Amino acid sequence: MAALSNRLAEGMDAFLAGLADQFGPLMLILGGVFAFAESALGLGIAFPGETAVLALGAATTTGSDVAWALGVVAVGACLGDHVGYLIGRRLGPALRESALVRRVGVRHWDSGTRMMGTYGMWAIAGSRLLPGVRTVVPAVAGAAGLGYRSFVLGSVLGAASWSSLWVGAGATARNALPEMARTLGTAGWIAVGAIALAAAVVLLVVRQRRRRARRLADAVTHR
């Protein structure tokens, strides 16, 4: 068991070293692009932005790398927020009935509207941790006529916290995974694999139910 754990640790070290070798301008640009897509209205549900940012964080090896990753990801996310805000300002509340919002989910729009009515610009920062909702809240803010300064403050706070969470998680995992591989042992890795498999099954079931609910909602909307 100890030998297997050591081999796993060595493999993890090699993988992370190879990932670190890729860190540079191109990887930063890709991280920023995925962060932008994750936040932009209509794109967030299709792009694995958090996964890309997590990988970017795992590729960092120095404090300077982490600082660059945090900044680029935050800027990308903030720019993505601007897409929704500008669309909302231009189209107004009628945007709720558009095909674009139906694609994202009208329920997310309604949740974002309630949050905006209760918390104002703080809803932009708080919704950053809510998948689906965070994609539409900037557009809700624009449609509701939230001032640009308030929008920017909420967006910057939310983008910075989201960037810190996922880049930080990736950087932490980089240091923790090899040690985990050494200490968990074979039984521990079997348990981790079983948990991961169960989580994947649950995720698939939830996604299927959401898709059915979305199709039913679209059918009702088009009647």
C-alpha cells in the first residue's frame, strides 16, 4: 500500500510540474477568456469557466504567478458582467421574455430580480457564487436601471471574490494533492473514488432533472 501511495504521489508531482510548465501569457489569456465567458449573459451555462480557473490556479508556483492569475481572472469576470449589464440597459425588462433568457432559465432571471430588489448592488457580488443566477444578475441590474457606479462596485467585489476562491483553491490543491497521495493509502483512495463516483451520478441526475424542467417551462411559455 505504501508503494502504491508513493507512486500516486510521484505521478501527481509529475502532472503538476507539467501543468506549471504551461503557465505563461497564453494560459493567463485562456483563464481570462473562460472567466469572461463564465460571466457573460448566454455563455456562462456552456463554458466550464470555474474548471479553467481552477487549473490556472494549480499551475501557479510563485506569489507573482498567483497575483497575475487573480488579476486576469477578476478582470475577465468583470468584463463578462458588463456584457449582461449593457444588454439589460438597452433592452430593459422586456429582456426577460427573450429567447436568450429562456435559454439561461427564466427562473434564474426571477431569482436575480428578487435578489436585486432586496440587496441592490450587493446582489451582483453575492450572486457570483450561484451558478446560473450569476449569469443573469448583471442584465437584471441593467434592466432595473441600477447606476453604473453601483454596478461596477458590485461587479468588482464579486469578480475579485470569485477569482480568489477558484484561483486560491487551485493553488492550494497544487500543494495538497501530492501529500494526500502519500498519506491516504490505498483504502483512502478507494473511498475518495467511491465518493467522486457518487457525486458524479448525483450531478448527472440533477442536470437531467433541470433539463426536463427547462423543457417543460419552455413548452408552457410557448403555449
